[in-house]
Amino acid sequence: MDALGFDLHGRQKFADIGCEVDDVAEAPNGELVYFEYKGSFKGQRPGMRRTDTVKKALLTGFLLRSIGDERPYYVLTSHLPTGGAAQRMIDTAMSVKAVSGVLELNDPVASQALTERFGPPARPHIGPERTWQPALPIARRA
């Protein structure tokens, strides 16, 4: 996220609605963004392939909208579903704008999606003698 110009500020709890987000970040364009991290590289159904994980991640988005918090809310995951109920839940949450996006780690399309939405980093992040290149490999779910 740092390579994309996001300044991460850590967890934020919302006691009034009983949930929290894993990270509040300031985007390169100055906008505050919520990120939730879900995933693993172990097990048969890692990341957002588990319906219980999907429900928990998406519910946070719905709860934030219920209190009028319209900040972008993204779920970053190790694995996207390949169909079924988990995919239908994600599609529904995105269609009603409870979630801004579900992004998969290790897929270069997502860094482009975040850069298009929030702008490029304001400063190079890889050293003074090198030019910044979007290097965070995450992908947007279409």
C-alpha cells in the first residue's frame, strides 16, 4: 500500500455499531479509505472463498453505510471466490455500494485500479535515484 502512496494509520473500532476495520488509510488524493484484510495461503477454502469470511467482511461495509459513513471500504484478500454463494454475496454488496471493491493480492490489475481511483503516489517510494513503479500486485474483482 505504501508503494501506491497510501499512508496507513491502523485499526479503527466503531463501538456504536460493534465492528472495526483493519486499516484506515489516507490515499494519495487525500481521501480516507477503509481496508479489511482477509486471507491465508493454507486450507481448502482460503480468503474470500469461505462464506463465513465473506459474510464478516461484507457486514462491516453494510454497518458502516448504516451510520452514514460513505468512505470507500475495500476488502483485500488472498483468494477470490470462483462462483457460488460467496461470489453472489460479493456481487450484491458491491451493487448496493456497501463495499467499494474486493481486491485480490498478487494480481497486478488491482494496483492499477487503486491508482485510477485514488491517484498516483505524490512521491517516489523506492529511493531517490529510481522512478516509482506501481509494484503492489493486487487485483480488482470485475
